[in-house]
Amino acid sequence: MATDKLTLTILGSGTSTGVPVIGCSCTVCLSDDQRNQRSRCSALLSYRGHNILIDTATDLRQQMLREEIRHIDAVLYTHEHADHLHGIDDLRVFTLRGEPAIPLYGAASTLEKIRNNFAYIFDPTSEPGYIPQLITCPITDTFNLFGLNLVPVPLLHGAMDVFGYRIGPIAYLTDCNGIPETSVKLLSGVEFLVIDGLRIKPHRTHFNIQQAVAVAKKIGAKSTWLTHLSHEIDHQKHERELPPGIGLAFDGQKIEVDLTSF
């Protein structure tokens, strides 16, 4: 039987500072374990020759070079915080090659803030050739891209409303510390979960490791990876302490699933 493969690549698994943190000499920041080298949080969906970004992280250029990405067909935004957005200008290299404008999908409020914060991109009087060619596409419910059904999953990031995304058996939930019950229902049957697990200590806008593990158990995915990790988290040490089926995400990690049976 022919396969219908979807690949989720963890482009960046780090929190807003990245790891190593500038000027820090802690053991994680000085570690030679590549899994402790964390660029800012983002991911890539690859399906039937199409590439869909989740967020344009501050480190987008380095991520694209590392993964040898030559085209981007769309971007899904979770929210507009700087570490998830400020690589947006690096999208211009894709449209400079004559490719069509890249659609940006997200909540209407997120896209409005992107348009305001990066007004030069969307200003029709801007000189062509030096800005990314982008169009904004607000979403509220399930939509289809390139044969994939994409489900925006409302989450809470402190007092801020943000989106995670479900794609068949995969869910990607970054930057959150609360999941409404209506969203838990949207996640029913998820088999592969990537979820925010910032650090050991509690945080006012992110799940810590203990909270993320509890939520993962509630959702019931067979495999879970924690992302948006700070320099409090040593990959080798802390992954050993996690329950079976739960691990720590790392830059360059690939999660491949066959959608034939979904």
C-alpha cells in the first residue's frame, strides 16, 4: 500500500532567549550536547512536496540553512510574540526567486498585529524586491492546505489567546499554560504531541515540566515531546526523569507519520 507521509521537523526547541543564553556560563549553556543547543521555537510540516512553517522564529535563517529548505508554501502563526515572529523578513528570499506570495494563516488579531508591527511588508508603496511578498489569511476553524486538514486549537498563554495546531494524528501546542476543555476535545485521538514545557520551576505563562507531563497524560498521546525549553533543562539529565512515552524535543528532530490510515 502506498504511504502518505507527513513529517514534522522541530526547527527550534528553545525559549525566547535561545540556548546557550548570551553571557551565561551555566552547565547547560556550556554543554557540548547538541540537544542542548536550542534555537527559538518553530516547526515545519512537509507533505507531498509542500513546506508549511509554524511561526517565523528569530533564528529562521539558520534553521532554513540547517535543514536545506528551498521553498515555503505557507506559514501558520501561533501568536505574535517576538521569538515566534521576528524572522519574518527572511521569508523574502523565497519570494525573490519569483515564487508566489506566501499566505500567512492565524487568528485575525495575530495577523493584524503582524501587519502593524511589520507595516513596511504590507505597504503597497514599499519598493518591490526588498520585502517579502506575503498575504494574510485569518482563520477560525479547520481549513485545508495541500490536502492537509489543519485544525487551529485555542490555548491560553497567560491572559493571551493563542493557537496550537492539530494535523491528523499530530498536535503542536507551544507557548501555553492552559488548554480549555473545548480544545481538549479537539485533541481527542492525537497520537503524537509536541507541547510547551519551559522549565522545572512554575511560570505564569508557560507549562513547566510537571504541568506539561500532566496535560500530556490527560490528552493521552502515545508519544509526547516537550518544547520551548529553557537553559534550566539539561537534555540527558532531565529526559531520564520523564515518564515512558514522554521526551524532550531537540532542534532538527523529525516526527514522521503515515496518514494513509487517518
